[in-house]
Amino acid sequence: MIVPDAKIVAVALLTRRDLEAFGGCLERVFSVEENDEFDALLDRLDRVPAVPVVERGETLDTSAR
């Protein structure tokens, strides 16, 4: 069941092997064709600064950024 107002909580780039490890439990999967544009996207994603992991129950305050 897809809820119309559901928020996206995760986006992942997985290999076929990663996908097989999930055993078909993912609701939606979109294939990505590798090309120069995809390589450029990966390069830009590699340059995005990491965000600290928040422990369960804590809130990440990003107002100081």
C-alpha cells in the first residue's frame, strides 16, 4: 500500500548484489543506466559533506549552518 502523503526517508544506490541481499523486500526499485551523466552525478555526490549520524531519539539541530 502506498500512502499519498508519505515522506521519502531514504534513497540508496545499490549494486545488484546489494539488491539481492534485501530478498525482494523493497517496495520500489528503479534501475539506473550507467553513462557519463550518471558518473557526473556520482562525482557530485562524493563531494557532498557528510552529516553526523544522530542517535535514536535525538534531534539534529541544523540551524547553525
